[in-house]
Amino acid sequence: MSWGDQAIHIGSLIVGAIILWVVGSWAIKLVERLLGASLTRQKLDPTLIRYSLSATGVLLNVLLVLAILSLFGIETTTFAGLLAAAGVAIGMAWSGLLSNFAAGVFMVVLRPFKSGDFVTVGGITGTVREIGLFVTSIDQMDNVHTILGNGAVFAGTILNFTANPFRRVELTAQMPHGFAPADAIARLRDKLKAIPNVISDPEPSVEILTFTLAGPVLAVRPFCHNDHYWDVYFATNQAIVAAFTEAGFPPPEQHYRVAGVPA
């Protein structure tokens, strides 16, 4: 084959590779767009949609590269073996990153929480902003944006405060000696029912919790939606102070009795 024929052959291969790359890239974007529209119509979780589109895009791009290499006569089976070996090596080096990815997949499938839920995960409490491929973003209660690896999130205990329709606020009220607990319980129940956002079913609970040297201790437990938890929490403390002040209860004091022993 003359130099001219070789140049024409190589040129035709390069042009064919360029055309294959352009058409293949366009086809991949079309497939991703159609897949994204289909998954969106099925109302799947946005994080699951991103996972699916990302995995599909990577797979199709790898197939496109292999097709271009085969066009130039390169043995793709050898390349695939090298790629697999490189994948194993990279996987061993990035084991932590891959564990985060695997944990993210399980979180999307099992859905212990979703974006917008108020949770405690990995020792962090706050509102979930995004569940990504490798990390989960959470805004803490003091508005600090925190990013956790999905492996740390999925490996520990997950507390989801938003999953149930209501939540119990738990407070205690220390009574002084010499006053009837029943009167204080009745006053507190009336006060709790008047607090905004306290739900009526289940009703607020006020019961004797324990006894101390200062007197009986009451368990004060109203129920509310998670969005109103802290408003109800602080309003309940104010209600305890108001109820005890109206009843004329003095500040609790610890009482001791010392008995003398005759000589």
C-alpha cells in the first residue's frame, strides 16, 4: 500500500472515529434525557434518578470508547482486561470512597429518610438537604452546613424525627413540699391545652414522675408536630412557671431531718 493510500485509510479512520464520537455522544445524551423523563414521570426520588443517569452515562461512554478503539483495530478484549485490573486497583485504593457510594445506593433503595427530614445521623442532628452519590448534606439547628460520608450515615443509628406525624415534648416540673400534686397537675393540663400547636390527640400528659428531697417531680409531656417542637418546648416551660406562680408555690427547697440520739 502506497503512502497515499495509507494516508487516505488513516484519514478515513480518523473521520469515522470523529463521526462515531459525535453521533455516540449525541445518542448518549438522548438516552439520558429520555431515561430522566421516564423516571421523573414515575415520581421516583430525585437522588435515585441522579444515580441512574450517572451510572447509565458512565456505562454508555465506556462502550463508546471501546467501539472507537475497535474501529482502529485495537483488541478491545485486552483493553477490557486492563480496564478491569485498573478498576480493582482503584477500588482498593478508594475503598472508603466506594463504601460511601455503596451506602448511598442502599440509602436510596431503603429510604430511611429523604431530603427535608429532620434526623440524627452520625452524631449530627439537623435537616437533610441532599443525599448525594458519596455524601449527605445536613443543616444543623444552628444553621451550620455539615457534610457526612454516606458510609458513616448508614453504618450508625438513624433517628428520623419527621417520619411520624407528631412528637412528644418531654419536660419536668419540680414541686415544693406541702402542696397537692393533683392541683398542680390540673393547672398544668389546662395551660398545656392553651399552648398554640399542641395537638389534642393524644392529649397532653402530666403525671408524677418521681420524688426528690425538694418534693414531687411532675412529668410534663405535650405532643406537637415536629415543625413546632421548639416553640412548644419553650412555651411549655413558660406555662410551668405561670401555673406555679398563679398557685402561689414557693421555690422548691431540699428538706432534711436530723434526729439526735440520746447519750
